Amino acid sequence: MAETKEQSILKNSKQKPQQKKYVKKTNEKRQKTGTKTNGGNTKRPINKTRSKKSTTSKKPIKIIPLGGLGEIGKNITLYEYDGDMFLVDCGMAFPDEDMPGIDIVIPDFTYVLENRDKIKGLVVTHGHEDHIGAIPYLLRNFNLPIYATKLTIGLIEGKLKEHRLLGNAKLNVVKAGDTVNLGKFSVEFIHVNHSIPDAVGFAIKCAGGTIVHTGDFKIDTTPIDDRVIDIGRFAELGKEGVLALLADSTNAERPGYTASEKLVGESLSNLFQKAGDNRIIVATFSSNIHRIQQIIDEANRCNRKVAVSGRSMLNVVSVASELGYLNVPDNVLIEIDALKNYTPAQTVIITTGSQGEPLSALHRMAFSDHRQVEIVPGDMIIISATPIPGNEKLVTKVVNELMKHGANVVYERMYDVHVSGHACREELKLIMSIVKPKYFIPLHGEQKHLMKHTDLAKLVGIPPKNTLVATNGSVISVSEKEIKCTETVTAGRVFVDGLGVGDVGSIVLRDRKLLSDDGIIVVAVSIDSVTREVVAGPDIVSRGFVYVKESEDLMNEINELVCDILERCYINRIKDWSTIKTKIKDGVSKFLFTRTKRSPMVLPLIMEV
């Protein structure tokens, strides 16, 4: 089956588009002598055996993942050769449950900023948030050139405009098939399939060798835009010789092949028919433009108007339509406020909230908090997404609320309303088999995904010693001779809370978690600055711990305990405020845990009068 799929892909592969003036071609006018232009430099024979002398004289290539390993999201990788560097992707991650109040998580840019004089640019694989979401935060400190395909640049522009950084940004549109020269590197953009158009992988070349970086990808032989992954170019690179392959590991646990996006279109058609005269609401990822296109096409076929809800959905639909990646027939799209002018049988709503996010449009609809849309009995609601690990409870909560309103909710996998944008095991093996890398480094995924991907590499004949599972901050040295981690650099998480970037650390998060778990007890007391005698208090304030009016005995006991601690401090001539606060905090905390088996935050406030 794998051989048949590969043959189909090769048959459907298309020629790469023409390039723009600022890039150089690497993939045309091959000579009869078997040579190939190398980024505009001197020609070298294809597959020519290199002598030991030339091999050993080459410097190793350094690959430094600063995010995206051992986690989902926050993808960013730094490449270095002979003093020149460039970045691949700059994404964000969404906060975990143990990060109360945090909006997003971005990479630690310490090492990037330390080497800003060496970094020649940033190349981006595609426009998902986990690959572009942190770009505004990097550009605040380092305005480097950015190279990406047209849609990806369009989405980056939207983000930079929000952050008021667009005016000075150095954005460059590149087509698949183009090559950008970044110092001693040349980076060729190779078209791949993903759940967003204009996704690319990279062939990274320098004197040290060729590295293939896939980015997020899948192999779809029947894509919506008819642009099949350029599997032929990957095969050519494999024949020329690839030193290392860095590939997406997200679906390394899933067997077989990822289904084609067209399968979703067929399912949507059947569900639209079943909806009858009822309103249809489809929740999906805002960046899945191919999915949105299929929803619009089906709505148009059924003579329904389409309204869009959700800030990110509105933004992506606007950008994709403007750039020509979304074809919206005339008079199909309407404003959300205009829904009242149409019957349920005449409307379709495309909305955000497929992951049950508390502030999303679908969540607000479910909990009757949406200003324009009220769920009514008979509404058909299609959740066209699979819950991201950790979001299952959020999605279930929204589904339950929608059903309480009498809606018919379709979310089960058996309806084929969603397919992944990431390659499954057979596709991952296929890529490794045709690229034929000497070394393999799994990217993008939790530890289990990286390990499973490494197991696949062994199945296709890559020796275990030639595979490496790294961690964020590892400096991976790759040469013809060996692959190894030589050192580690600063890499981690920076929390964004509102307008604050990095001002919330582990201590603040610990305090927030403590407050959310057991509340807070405030002990306020006024002390004479001269005599050190208690002038007023102590006053005990409880928030999120116990209801004071129903726990007066406990409050009185805390009051007596604090008075006793202050008296002992006075007798022992302890005058340091910090020491007094510590004794109050420790004494009250121990007492409360003994009495209640709870550990609220204890905050002593001493006022000097």
C-alpha cells in the first residue's frame, strides 16, 4: 500500500513556481554532466564520493532547539555554521492548568539576543500560532528579516499590526521552490501539505552538508487546493545526500496514513442534508482555511448564508480572502448581526471554540453569553476538530451545555468531521525512506512522540547511534563523523500575562496556585515604632479560605495565637520586622493545617505607627 501511495504522489507532483528577484534558484537547469548549481556558487558533482581529507576539514553544523521539544507548541530552532546563524519558526504555546492567569507562553529569547549580531534572519514554515505566535515578542527586541510564503506573511502582518510593529518589520514573501541565502547558509523552501495552505519544509545547505527540516506536514494526495506535497524534491535531496533530517513527531504514535481533507467535505455534505430546516453551526480551528472553504462551498450549494463568529476566525477569513486563499462567492458571507433577517434553514455559522476554550464564541453560545447567537432546539452543531490532549473536559463541558439547549451536537470521530494535519507513522517512514538521512532528530512533540519517532527511524534502517532525542537548549553538533550534544544554552518558558512579558515567574505562579487551592489569610497589626507594643489589631481577614461569619471561633483562635507570638517577640526583644512576619506566618500556617488540613497563603501586614 505504501508503494502505491508513493507512486500516486510522484505522479501528481507539480513544478515549483517561479521565484522573485531577491532569491536564487537551486532546482533548475541541471547539466548533463550530473552537476547542480549550489545557491549561485561553484558547481559540485551529485553523489560524488568525498575524500576523507575534505570530510574531516569541514566544521560541524550546530542545531539548537530553543522550544518545541518535550512539549506541544513554542517551536523555534536555531541553526549555526562557522559563525553564521538563522532561526526557523518562532511560536507560542497555550498555558497549562497549572498556570493560572497566564495568557500565552513564549520561548526564552536570551540566547537569541546574545547572538543577534550573528543571526541573519528568520524563516517560517507556516502560519499556525505555535510557529508564528511569538514573533511580535522577538521583534520588540530584535528586528531581523523574516522570510515566509504569502499567506504566512499575511498572518504575521496581522499580528504585528496588533502589536504596532508592522511599520518597521522586514517581511519578505517567498514561494515554494525559492532559495534564500542567509550568510553561509542557503535555505530552499519546499511545498508540503498541512492543515493550513502555503506550508513549507526546508532544505538547509552549507559547506557542512545538507539538512532537511520538514516543519509540520502530512502527505495528502487529494488536497483541497490540488497542490500535492513536493515529494519528488525530497527524493532528489535524498539522492544528492542528506546529512540530517529533522521531522514533525506529533502523530508518531498513530498507525497508517492521515486521511485526506476531502474526506471531511464528504461528511459535511451528508450532515448538511440531515440538518433539514435547522440552523447549522460549525466550530473548527480558525487557521484551517481548507476546512472553512469546504464549509462555505457546501453552504453555497445548499443556498445558505454564512456568518463568521470569533475574533481569530474573522481575522483569518479576512486575510485569506484578501490574498486569494479563500474563495467566497458573492452574497454568501453576511455579518453576524444580520442573522436575524434569515430563517434557520438559510444560515450557517462558522465559529471558534472547537477546543472548548472559556472565552471562545462557541463556549459563549453554550452558556448563553453570546450577544448575537442564542442556541435553540434543533440547531445542528458540528465540532470539526479533535480535542487537543488536556482539553477533553473543556470540550465535554461545552457539548453538555449545548445539548441542554436541545441542540444536536456532532463531535464523534465516526462522523469524519475532522482529519489531522500531521503525518502518521507510514508517512513518517516514507519521508525517512526517500530522504535517506545519515542522522535523524525528531522535532515537535512530547517526549513520548519523540521516542516513538526515533523507533520508526530504526525500522527504516537508521542506526540507533545516528538518532538523537534532544531537549530544549541542547546544542546538537552534526558532522559527517558524528552527531552529539556538546553543551546546553539558556532555553525555557516566558509567561505573558496581559501586557506583562516575563514579569510572572515560578514564584508568582506558585502563589496564584496556592490562592486558587486554599485561599488567603491576612493578618494585619499596628505596632508602636518606639515601644514595640501592639497599638491596634491583630485583625484577621479571610478570602477563599473560610466564611468568616460561620467560623468566628477559628478566627478568634488565630487572633489569640498572633497575640501570643507578638508577645513572645516583645519579651525576646525581637525588633526586626522580617523576623516577626516570618514567625507569624509559620505559626498561623502550622495551626491552620493542624485544625483544617488546609494550607492557605498567610500574609502578615505590620504597620508601624
